[in-house]
Amino acid sequence: MNVTATNHDDVSALLTVTLDKADYKEKVEKQLINYAKNAQVPGFRKGKVPLSMVKKQYEAGIAFEEINKQVSEALNSYVNDNKLKLVGQPVPQAVDDFDYNAEQLSVGFEVGYEPDFKIDLAKYEAPHYIIEASDKEIGLSIENMQKRFAEQVPQDKIGADSYIALEIHQVVEENADGAHNHPPKNLTIDAEKKEAFKLVEALKMDESVKVSREDLQKNEDLAKELGFSKEETEHLHHKEIEVKVKDFYGLKLAELDQDLFDKVYGEGNIKSEEELKAKVKTELDEYFQQNADVHFVNKVLEQVNEKEEVKLPETFLVKWLMFSNQNIKDENQAKEILEAERNQLKYQIIEGKLMNDNEIKLEYTDVLGQAELMVRNQLAMYGIHHLSDEEIQKYAVEMLKDQEQVRQISSEVGMAKLKDVILEKSTKKETKITHDEFLEEIKK
């Protein structure tokens, strides 16, 4: 068995796997003998089926599977041993006449390589914002804690401080063509949802108001506050929705006392309002800075993607798109798709190049640590801060039994490590701004 490479250019090649009959003959014969021993064929006792009969019926299929297995193993070994960085997957050349009895077989694969180029991160500069939480932001965060553990207070009528539970469903017209039973939406609003609040603030318990499909389409804020996306409003089956008040109440905020401190941060960890403010400030500062760091990294990557020249294996990519997607009808369609995806593909190659050049590796402990952090954050949303490290790890290990979660978390860990490299090696233009200013900046 042998694998050879014929380069088309510096980013594409033909890899040819050559097998001698001796490479697979013995394994094929062994499988045929085992099959004959276990085959149950009418007219023959088990294990007494003539090998010639088994060969006639099954040899071609068994030989094809064994050859395909050995070709795949040889190709993968060649790619790994030579540390080839492929774009896409190898595309097999068509085999016109498959003859498993030939003394030698050759199978060709078109491949595309990632281009070889260098990225000097130091030459890229972007604003790196330093954000410190204000007293107002600290106060709002503490107020949200008080709301989370607040007591609901019955009210006689809806007021500016009310929380209103709504049930929303589509109104089925009389003699409608098909009932189209859409489940109701249930949500709770307050005065911050200005359009929705204005719609129902004069209603009493169990009273309702109807809104036409046209009005929803015209008033995007109202539609959004009532839980309808733009796409949903455009495709509403019925002409109206009905918005019913199911409940309303005020909130008595939780007192800023030891009971609240213990509920939020665990028993005895916070002992005064001053300690609470200091803790919240630290958390907000860290959160704001994480967002600022991500913004800086994204700006650097945008510049790298814009300025670095990355040669793509375009001829190969057209072949790969046609091979991997049966919906692509011809070469012109494949070229159009490649053009549309060019920027994203270039970005992925740059990202991979930075990770390889900076020797960024993913270990299981990294992935487990990120899963534990996700568990802590999810529990914190419900005010749970006091589980032991062992309990947190148990939840994290359970999470990692889902391969999709493993893939997603691994990607996050890789990007976090890449973020650290870019923060360290790129040029920062340090600027102090408020969080509100930062939010305006990222809209630009």
C-alpha cells in the first residue's frame, strides 16, 4: 500500500492511494470463510454452504468494504503523519471500472490545503475600553436582587408599578378555513414595556383587547413586547389577536438584610450593605471588562480578516461543494456559493491559523472547567450560590454527556484561549469610558 501526492499548486493536490491485491486478499478470504460457517442457506446445513457459492454472492461486496476501509485508513494516516491542514474534506475521484480482482488498485482524492502565511498581531491596534461600574448601575443590580426575592402584593387596579400577566391568542374567525389551533402566549409585562403596557393599563381582571394583524405589523415595538417576532407578525394566520389580563400585582421589594444576603450569596458570605455593594461592583466590573475584551478581540479579528491575504484552494472548493451538497446542480452554482461564503471561510482559516501558530490546545480539564462555570452561572440566575464544588462538578460531568454540548463548550474554550492571545499580543489603545458610552460604541 502506498500514498503519493501530486501538487496542483501550493494549496491543492491529488492524493493517490495504491493497494496491491495482497493488501486485502487475506482479510477478504477470512471474512468469506467466517460467513460460510455461519450462513443459513436452504438445502444446506449450517456451516456446510460451499465457499464457491458464498464467494459468488458476497465476495464483491466484502471486497469493496475492505478496500474502502483500507483506503480510508491509509488516507487518514498520510494526512496525520504529514500534518496536512486540509480545507473541507477529500473528494474521491470517480472510479469507472472497479475490479477487486486486479493485482493493483489506485484511488485518487482531490484535497485543498490551508495556505501558509504569517500573522503579526502586534501590528494590529484597536480601542481597548476600561469600564467601571457606576453607583447607579450598582444600585440597579441590587434592586434586581430585591425584585427577585420580592413579595407579590395584590392590587385593585393596574397602576404604574403593576406587573401584568397576559394571555395572548389568535382570534379564529367564524367559518374560518381550518381552525389552525395556535397555542396561546403567556407573558408578564411591566411599565418598561411601554406599548404593551399602554394597550392594557385600563383593563380589569379577565378583560381583553383585540389587536389587528395590520396594527401589529405597523407597530414593531408592540409586537415585540407581546412576544411576536417580525416574521411571526408577517405570517399570522388570523386577522386579529386577543390580549387578556390574567393577573396583576405589585411587588414589595425584599429588605436589604442578612436574609437577602444569604439567599443571594450563601450564608455568611456577605454581612453588610457595604459588603454587598463592593461585591456587586466587583462582579459588574468583571462583566463589563469581559465585554470590552471581546469587543477589542473582534475589532482586531475584523482588521486581520480585512488586511491579510489568504489564498483559497478555489478549484478544489468548487469540487468539494458539488460533492458534499447534492442540491448544487452545477459548477456555476457552486462558484456562487463559494463567493457568498468566502469571507466566513477566510475568517475560519485565520482563526485556525492563529490557534495553531500559538499552540492553543484544548484539554478535557479546560472543557470541564468551562462546563462548571456555566452550571454556576445558571444556578446564580435562580439565586443559588452555595452548592459545593463536588456538586457543581457532578452537574458539569452530566452536561458533557451530550456531544453537542461538548462541541459548543470546546469551541467557547478555544475562543477564550485565542482571546487571551490576542489581548496579549495585539496593540491596545486604552480608553476609559462608562458602560452607557460603551453600549453606544458597539452599536456603530
